[in-house]
Amino acid sequence: MGQCPGCREWNTFAEEPAPAKKAGSSVKTAVRISSIEPTRLSQVSVDERQRVSSGITELDRVLGGGIVPGSLVLVGGDPGIGKSTLLLQVCHNLVRNGNNVLYISGEESAQQIKLRAQRVGDFKDDLMVLCETNLEIIRAVLEKSKPDIVVIDSIQTMYSENVSSAPGSVSQVRESTGVFMQIAKGMGISVFLVGHVTKEGVVAGPRVLEHMVDTVLYFEGDRHAAYRILRGVKNRFGSTNEIGVFEMRDTGLVEVENPSEYMLSGKPENASGSVVACSMEGTRPVLIEIQALVCQTNLPMPRRTTAGTDFNRVNLLLAVLEKRAGLHLSSCDVYVNIAGGIKMTEPAIDLGLILALVSSYKDIAVDEKAIAFGEVGLSGEIRAVNMAQQRVQEAKKLGFTTVLMPEVSRKSVEKIEGIRIIGLKTVREAVTCIMQHQS
Ligand code: TYD
Ligand code: MG
């Protein structure tokens, strides 16, 4: 069918051949049923095998403390962002620590891998490389060589002869992932899958892969800028939302140990519209610079653009400022940018956004040594956020002296030497606070 009778969209049908049923399976199932019983959870023995360190602290943190044996990890990201580079570096470390690693590439030849390997480090040790896309062959090779860790670059190039559609199609990707799942769980091999992200921002079709694998990591960042962020979005063995920060150099990816310092480098001094906010990324507070530019417009429909944060959230905050603090923003163009290209969507940056908008609108610079965090509600109230203490400590660590935060969260923060805390209850108070700084 050309058009979907459900949603009326054109050309949205994807071919999916029905799997052939094996004859006689029902007899086998009947035999098996009689011998299978549920187990008590308390009697399930846990295999206390240690996690393996990837040799890259930032990656270990995102994975929840290292690579779990027998796990299936998906690394997604735009083409050219550095997925192959990262995994090659992981291979390098793992091989050096005496693990048996196999790198399977369906995209590059062994020579190309060798060239990249020469850039990222000294590969005196033996890394096994296989350029192959046929799943049946790969399975046979794995059964024979039994490596500890396998990297598949990329899942979209793998194909199974059992499925008739082209490599990269939804059914091929699903079939291949299923096979690697069996390999991971059955043979206890940790498998890293590289997945290219489509232009809608998902790996190969609507979330097919993410349900099947244990861990999903996304590699993001601006391809033109040097830093890269590795974000955990699903993890069966640890918390999600942890990030790892890397910088792309000509010798491969380098870990950034203090992301706040990195994000704030190049912050302008005494400029209106620039505010430092604090966002929790997993267990780590990260300070970011929010920049806003608010200027009068004659356009009937003022322009609004955002980069690095949620467009709708900014619109909502503009409406709150208009209604609750009496600013006439509907006649202004508004541009918001999170410097550094990192994406931040935690509600705790609301207060920072509000302050940046007001600061630009009034053209008054905010205290350079101040950071802000707090969620803003529709009535203009500034709401509590979690982990206030850690955020204040991060501010202290980076030499800030003032913290603007929700009044209600104040009691959860212990006094810290050299930090002045200003509690705010409403956006109106936030506006007054900026006006005071002028005088
Ligand atoms: P790559 O790992 O091939 O991306 P992916 O596998 O996600 O498609 O990374 C490619 C980019 O990284 C490429 O544009 C060149 C750059 N790069 C460096 O800047 N330094 C390096 O040492 C390496 C290996 C790559
Ligand atoms: Mg690649």
C-alpha cells in the first residue's frame, strides 16, 4: 500500500517478511513445558564476575562502573562524531590489559582501521580485526575464537541470509541485534554495537534497537566543535543520564576531567545576557553558560530561536516573565544559546534562563561570580530542585562567590565558607535582584 490507512501518511510502510514456522516445534515445546518450573528469586545464584574497566574513566562512569561481562551496549551517534574512534581506543586499552578483543567492521577495510589505530595510540599488542558483514560467518568466527569483548561497527551494515530485505532495514537490524543478543548472553561475550542515527535522531527506525539492548549510549556534540558528550539513556546495570565529556584531538579522543571548567572557558566578562547555570548530569553537577539576546523587533511575529535547550521551555518562560513580572517580551526577538553546544534540558536551568533573558532585556550584566539554579513554575514561583548542596559545592570549586537558588531549597544547603546564598521565591524577585546589581 502506498498510503497508510491509519495515519494517512505516504510511503511509511516497511516490508517485513513473516518468519517461517518450523514444523514439529509444538511437540518439542510440549515436552519442554513438563520439565520447566519457575525459580525462587532468593535461590537464584548471582555470578559475581567483575566488571571490566574500559580504561577510559568517562566511559566507565557512563556504563555504571565498567563493562559488564555478557552485556550488549549500543553506541549511537551521528556519522563522523567519533564512535569508531572511541571504540578503537577502548579496544586498545582492553587489549593492553590482557583481554581478548575482536573488532568487526563492516564499513572500513583492515588498512583503514590500521591507519586510524596509528593515530589513536601504540598498537604493539594484538587486536584481532575482521572485516565482515555476514552474520552467519561472524557467529561461526565468534564460536571458534571466543573473544571476551566484540565491537560491531556498525549494526546497520550487518545482514542475515534468513531475512530477505536489504542491510540497514528495520527487519535486518532487528534480526542482527537479536543474534548479537544471543551471542552476548549465550557465550558471555560483551558486545558493543555501533549504530548510526537517522535524521530523526533515532537509531535505525523507531526505537527498534533500544528495547533489545542492555545499555544505550549516545555520542553527541557539534561535529565542528572539538568536544563530544557521551550520554547514557538506558542502562540495565547502572544509573542513566550520566555523561562523559571528551575532546577530539588529532590523536583521538581525550577525556575532559572537569567539564564545568571546559564549558565556561571563553565566557565574556561583564556582558549582559550571560548567566552561569548549574545542571546535574547524573551524579555530576555541570556549570554551563546560558546566553540570551533580547532585542526589540518590528516584525508582527517576533523571532525566537534556541540552541542547546528546549525551544518550548524557553517560550513558556518568556510567557511567565510577561505575565508574572510585567516584561513586554512579545515585542522582542529572543535568541537563547547554551555556550559550548552541549544540550541541557534539566528544569533546574530555568532560573538561569530567566536571569539571562531579563539581563539582556534590561541590558544589565549579572554578577560574574554568581551562578543560578532553580525550576520555575507557571505562577512565576521558583521551585525546589534536588542535590542543591552538590551544586553549591561545584560553584565553590570553580571560584564562584554567589549562588542564586530557590528559597525553599535553602535549608537543605549547609553553610559553605566564601559563598553567599541568595534565596529567591518568585521571578519578580529575580528581576529585582538583577536591577539591584546595576545600582
Ligand atoms: P569516526 O570515529 O570515524 O566517526 P564515526 O565512527 O562516528 O562515524 O570519527 C571521524 C572524525 O573524527 C573524522 O572527521 C576525523 C576525526 N578524528 C580526529 O579528529 N582525530 C583522530 O585522531 C581521529 C581518529 C579522528
Ligand atoms: Mg565509524
